[in-house]
Amino acid sequence: MTSVLFVCLGNICRSPLAEGVFRHTVEQAGHGGRVLIDSAGIGNWHRGNPPDPRSVEVAALNGIDISNLRARQVERHDFDRFDLILAMDRDNLASLRRMSGPDQTARIRLFLERPARDVPDPYYGGADGFQDVYGLVKSGCLDLLEELRLV
Ligand code: 4NP
């Protein structure tokens, strides 16, 4: 089974949305249960909290329920447990590289890598920022589905 961990700064805006959208995308493609999908944050500030209401809303508008997800911090074990760890922006990627050890097995890269671009942090902005994040996440998830040969 393939395993994928989405990582952003707080694990309440971007990465839980990516987790929910990718799970939905995989299920729609008929491969539900074939991929282990999770998300986590670089920081620990929101541990145990549900996703930001604006992420919950944009997901719900697209038929996806992420309200039951709860934030957690990236932990050492994640670097051995997941095949692929996807950073939502370059800052998150740099943090992940600093946290990783020499003998880890996970491949770490930017979520949107062709072309390489950040999913911008929408936390301090308005609702339109969350719409933009959704669009980027959706398109990245479709690419990922193809990359993992789950189409
Ligand atoms: P996320 O957004 O990394 O997409 O979950 C953020 C959420 C919270 C904070 C920053 C970014 N914060 O500073 O608390």
C-alpha cells in the first residue's frame, strides 16, 4: 500500500484540505483503501483542533467532509512510516528536510512540483484565498493520482 502525508505549517488550513480532497479523489477513481492518506503540521499550536472553518466550508462546497479531521504535528516516525511526504510550500519543505534523518525512507518533496510552486498560506487572508487553495489542491491531487498510477 502506498502512503502519503500532506504537510503544512499549522495542519488546519491547507494540509487537511489536501488530505480530504486526495482521499475523495482516490475513492472516486475506485482505489479507496489502496492508499494511506494523512496530514500533519510543522508546528504544534493547533494540535487536536479541527480544520479551520474556512477549509471545512470550501471542502463542503465541493462535496467533501473534512470536519472530523484533527490537527497533529509531524513526528520522527512519519519519516519511516510514509512513502511520500508532500510539503505545501517551500518553507514547509525546508523544515521537513531539517527534521529528517539520514536513514529515513520517505521521499520528501513539494506538493506542486511541475511546475514547482507553493500553495500559499491562506490563514491571515479572506475566503477567496481558500478558494484559490482549493483549486491548487484539486489540480495537484489529480496529478498525484496519475503519478501514483491510480487513474
Ligand atoms: P496552514 O495555515 O499551515 O495551511 O494550516 C496556518 C494555520 C495557522 C497558522 C499559520 C498557518 N498559525 O500561525 O497559527
